[in-house]
Amino acid sequence: MNAGTVMDFNENSDLFEGVPAFDDAGSRMTQEGGSMPLYTREEIESLPQERLVDHILQLQTGYCRLDDDVKFLNWEFKDYQNSLTYFSRAAKLAHKLNAATLDTIASVAIQEIPGYFCCDFAAFYLYEADEGRFRLYRSTHPEWEAELEASRDSFLPRLFTDHVYPYAVVTDQDGAVVETDTSAVLADGMPDAWRRALGNKAIVFPLGVKNDDNPVHAPLGGIIIGNSTGSLEAKDVEVSLIFGDLLSSSLYNAQLVKKLNDLTIIDPLTSIYNRRHLVDQLTTAIVQARRQGHPLSIIMADIDYFKRFNDNYGHIFGDSVLRTVASLLRSGIRDGVDVPARYGGEEFIIVLPFIGLDECMVVAERIRKLVKSHPVSCEGEELTVTCSFGVAQYLDGETMERFIDRADEALYLAKNTGRDRVAAT
């Protein structure tokens, strides 16, 4: 029987067979070939009592060491299980973020990421490159947003643009930073509104495009979570690195897809929707109006004497007039509900769901006044621009083409009766 043999304590067994010998230091003795010497029953019975006690004590020492090893292995196993849990979560998150839209990413950032770290507050920001600032896209507490936005420009750049990887921030009761994984990230402390929202423990996720040559190629946005009900451990920050990379990659892909999609639905000159997208949106709106029975109206607008602008001031100025009118049309309607589009040349159409003819006339009149009150500059000269408007409400059963034709007829009525006015059919 070798040293690894399991001892059998039956009456017919040799009690100490399989027990390895130890030297005076408590280490196992080995012979040539690596086998362990074994005591026979006769040798054990012949040992002095003191020597037998020494062997028992040595066995107890070995057992204690074995017990410590088992405890360590149990700890290692639990740590391994925790790691599997984290990586399993990361895998599920990666699957959900694969080819995700911006709304899906925001949903993950606000509803799921905080739960991984026992936090109940989260805010998701997008970086507006044109303005060089961060814009709040969504948060878990809309009632706090106005107060948090007050310190946006002074606070958020320190969180997101100066750092590459996620990091933890711990503050004291006065808002002073007492622990962070970055150098002097919040040396001036944390604004009161953010301190109330985040508590004294937070994790910051700077989102950006990274590469080996330039760690921060361009900021895309950022997520900050806090008000943790538990303690933040080192492993939390390690896992946040994985989540941060997943979110950055997904956000970059989503924005890239959006840009590519915009190329197919946005008019490049005016930056509002093109005719192709208008047809798609109006077709959908007509189907919904038929099914649900709600009103649907459209406004057709045409810039008065637009050819004169091109002939007298050049096409570059004419393009400027188109952009100005398109911007004013968009500012005078409901964002995210109404659909403004360039129909062709100097003509525009606005789709207004849930609005009847009378209310649509009011909207068109408001836009007419808005355009007239915003002159366009040309070589130091302020030139007044006006538009004529035709309004129509959808009639059940008519085709989309007939619907647009009726708005066009109303537009020509407005032009034939003096321009710079609103008419309806």
C-alpha cells in the first residue's frame, strides 16, 4: 500500500497500514524511488509511548495542513464560481448588445448595468461632437435631470473625456473624493446634486473609440452609476472594464449604422428627411389613421419667388434660404412626432399625425409667421423670405397620391390669392 492509500478501520485491517512516517521536523520521509516507508503492527507496538505520541501529533499536524488546503480550495472554487457568474453576465450582455440600436444600449445602460453592481441610479450621456458637450439621453430618475444638468459642462468632461477605462469613485459625506482609481479625477469634489444622486460610491464608464496608438480616439458618451446598496469590490472594477468595452463598441456601431441610415433618408442640403422617407412615413401614418380612426393632416409649403433668389443672388444664397426655411419648419413642429421633409426643389411637406384640419391650419400659420420673421443675410443685406402653405386632412379611403394632390391644390390656392398665406381644401 502506498502513501496515497485510503486507510481501512475494519477489525481485520492493520490499523496503521498506509500511514506515512515523518522525520523530526514533521516532514514525510521518502526512500529511493519515492515510496513511503510503512510501519508494521509489530513495529508500532514496539515503539515507546513517547514516540507513538509524536507520530500522532505529526498526524494531527498533517490533518490541519490538509484542512487548510481544503478550505483554500473551497475559497478558490467559490472565487471561480463568482468569476463564471460575472463572465456569464458579460456573455449575455454581449449577446444583447450585438447589433443593438441606440435605444437598446440606453435600456441596458439604465436598467441592467446598475443591477450588476447593486446600484439604483444611472445616467447615460451621448457626446455631441458638433457642440463639444455631453447630452443626457436617459436616466433612472427623470425628476433629478434638471438639477444634474446644471453642472453638466463643468463636471462631466472631468468624468468622461479625460479618462479611458471605467473606474470607481468613493467620496466622504462632504462630497470630497477619498478614493478613486484615477489621479485627481475629482480633486474639486463632487457637485451637491450629483453627490445626492450617486451616494458615496459610484462607477464611471467613459465610452469612446480606443486603439493601441491613441487610447482615446474620440469620446462617444459615458455612463455613471451610483447610490450603491453594497460595497464596491476590486472585482467590480475589473468587470466594469469588460462592460465598458462592450458598451463602447456597441455605441460606436450603433452610431455608425445611424449615420449610414441617415444617408438614405436625410436630404443632404437641408438636413431634414428626403422624399423617399416622407413616402414611407406617410404610408405608415395613413395605415395607422385608418386602423385607429385618429385624424391625420399634412402641410405643403413652397418658398415664394425662390427663383428670384437664385437669379439675383446666386445658387449658394438659394441653398442658404432652403436650409433656413427647413430649420424653421422643423423648429415649429412636434419633435419626434411630426415628420418634416423636402418634397422637391423649394417644396416641403410636413406630416402631422393626430391633428385635424383646424389645428393643422394653426400650425401652418405659426410656421408662416416664423419664416417671415427670420430674414436671411446676404452680403450684409437682410432679405425677407416668405412661404405659401396648403393644408389637407386625410379622408378615409383616399390614396396617398390623392391626399398629397389636395394639399398641392390648397398650396396653389394660397399662391394665386397673394402668397405668404395658408389655404386649405
